[in-house]
Amino acid sequence: MSLPTPEAHLSTVLHAVESRNQGEPEFLQAVREVLDTLAPVLEEHPEYIETGILERLVEPERQILFRVSWVDDNGKVQVNRGYRVQFNAALGPYKGGLRFHPSVNLSVVKFLGFEQVFKNALTSQRIGGGKGGSDFDPAGKSDAEVMRFCQAYMTELVHHIGEHTDVPAGDIGVGAREIGYLFGQYRRLTHRYESGVLTGKGKGWGGAEVRTEATGYGAVFFAEEMLARAGEGVAGRRAVVSGSGNVATYVIEKVQQLGGRAITASDSSGYIVDEAGIDLELLKQVKETERARISEYAERRPGAHYVAGGNVWDVRGELAFPCATQNELDEASARELIKNGVRAVAEGANMPATPEAIELLQEAGVLFAPGKAANAGGVATSALEMSQNAARSRWDFDKSENRLHEIMRDVHELCYSASERYGKPGDYVLGANSAGFVTVAQAMLEQGVI
């Protein structure tokens, strides 16, 4: 029996995914974005069609949904939903963050887990892909409430994770505080000190140097590699950055270390513009220590101004780093960036640019780095943390940052080489998707139908 053409096969798979996952727009968007690029890969590897690789890859190996009951400071019982989607373990234990935010639902967790499969493959660190979280909102909660929620969440999650099974980390709403509470409850329930079961831990009890900085630093390192291949650099360029969490903060820091000038940051209330360059210490004080709104920065920083609501992508800059959340950079924003002379866009968040925005940017000749490549530094450093935990060792900051830089160079080279192989040099969306897919698909092929 003859095989269908790659295009026909991709169309069939996509139709099946759309039929089976109705009402999950984020997940469907992520799947379409990958499938749209894979025809030349399947042309070269018809065995992937014959063995149903794609049909299996788009279906999570396991989806876990559970109730999380906890008591707030007023003694009232609160109920949230907890999730963990273990998407694909062909390359190693499931690995991916936990997100605590009101927007979290199954579609969001599945999209993040699907992206994580390819991202983790690009790091060459032998880790599979998964993601989890809850619709719990840490904002405005006391430390005691966050602790009680994390303990309740881990009481169920403990049944599904382990350092050789599934290794969660942080994401939006899950930082060092939350990881600490989660790990403490895991230790309490298992009576074991398995430091490799969670990453993003405190440095005094198994955490890795540079893990906090890794996603932001990695995005800038990837942008630096893209620019270098074009004979350009970061130095002397204005950078527009969205978000004000870990990723945005350390994108700003690394841009400025490389001689650029990052001039914006944002949160859900609006954004700030500081033409002199963002003051990192003040930003960290406002957002990390005080957990205040970004407007506080402008009130304390002479020359900075705050724009309530609005669109940070209206600010002129040669470099753009969307670091807030999915689909924040739409078609209109892309047009504004192009009009303002943007040269490179690197996704610090997961899927922050819409498909329409990506198409416009690429057509305009803007260098575009998708999140599964550009923000892979975070999970890569998590894998380094796992290695250090297993060896009972600890690297210093310089060694850790140098290793991160090497990994991001390798990720860039993988993506660029794949874009050349499949006929579109410099198309990093094609490069990231195809390189990540082939790595996972080959492992699945060799492990049989499971």
C-alpha cells in the first residue's frame, strides 16, 4: 500500500487533532504551528508516516487533572484545579514547569507541554517534555496561603513525579518561594531527600547557579547568535522588553551587559519606558522584593514614565523580546515593530507571537527566534541542575553561565543547520521545529510502538 503524501498526512493528522481537542485553542495553535513546517522532513523520512509518529506525538502520554483544596487565612476552604500533562518521554524523564495563574486550563497546559517536547529536544540534554500548574493565583496571597496551597497541590502531584519519572520546575507564578514549599511537602510525604525531583531550588539546598537568570540570558544569547550570523550585534541597540518577571529581568540584564540598552518593562497594568536604560536594582526591588505594580518603578525613577494599559510594542527599538505570556504580540503589534525598524525578535515567553505576527515579521526580513529555541536556556540549566544533584556537586556562576552560553550556541546551530537542510536558511521556526521533531521522532521509532 502506498503512503500518503507528506501534505496529505499532515492534513489528516491536523484534522484528527482538531476533532479530538475542540475548545482548546492554545493547544491547537501550537500543533498547527509545528505541523505547518514538517512537510520537507516527512519527504525525507517517509518511515515517520508509516509508523504513525505524528499521530502519537500530538497525543500526550498522560494527562492528570485533580482537585486542590486548601484553607485561606480567613479559615475559608478554597478549591482550585491542578494539572500535570506528561507529554512525551522518548528522550528522558518528563521535564517542564508548573504555572500558577488564573488563565491556566487544560488547553494552556497541553500547549506548553507540546512546546516543551521540542524545546527540550533542542537542548540535547536527554529530557522529555511535560508541563503542569493550577488556576491558583499567588498574587495578593500571604506566604502562609501560598504555602498551604503548595502543600495541597504536592499532596496529589507526589504520586506522579520522581527524579527518573517527571521533574517539574517553575514557570509563571512559581518561583523560589513556591518551589521551596513544594519540595518541603514532597520530602515530608516521601521521607526521602531527592533533590533532583524539582529544579529551580534554593542555592543552599540543591539549586543551580544561573538557573534564575537562564531563560532570560539564553534568549539574549540566541539573539546574539542570530545577529552575529548576519554580521551584526547587540551593542548600541535599543531593546523593547515585555514582562517584568525573571525572564524579562534577566533579558534586560544581559542586553545591557552586552552593550545594548533595554528601555521597557511591563505587567498586566501597563508598561514603563526608561530611555536611560532600565535600572535593574530598582526593577528587582519593585517586582521581586515588594511584588508591587510596575508603575512604582516610574514613580521612583527620574526620567522614566508609565503608560497605563497601552501596548509596549508601540515603543521604538531595534531588538524585541516578548517575555510576558502567549499571544501578546499580534499582527498589529508586528506591523508597528516593523515600521519602527525592529531587526530581531526573540521569544522569551512561550508562544508570545501569533502566527500572523510571525508571518509578517519573517516577510519583512526580521530575524525571528521562536520560544522553543530562544527560551530553551531555562530548561537546559534545569537539566544541569539535575546533573549536579545526581553527582552531589555544585558549579560556580561562571562555569554555569559559560555552559549555558555553549548550549545556546549549539541550539542556534541546530536550528540554522536544519533551516538550511530543509530549504529555508535563516527560517528559525522551520529550523527549531524540524530539528526538535527529528530528534524525538527517531527515538520514538527506535523504541517501538508504545
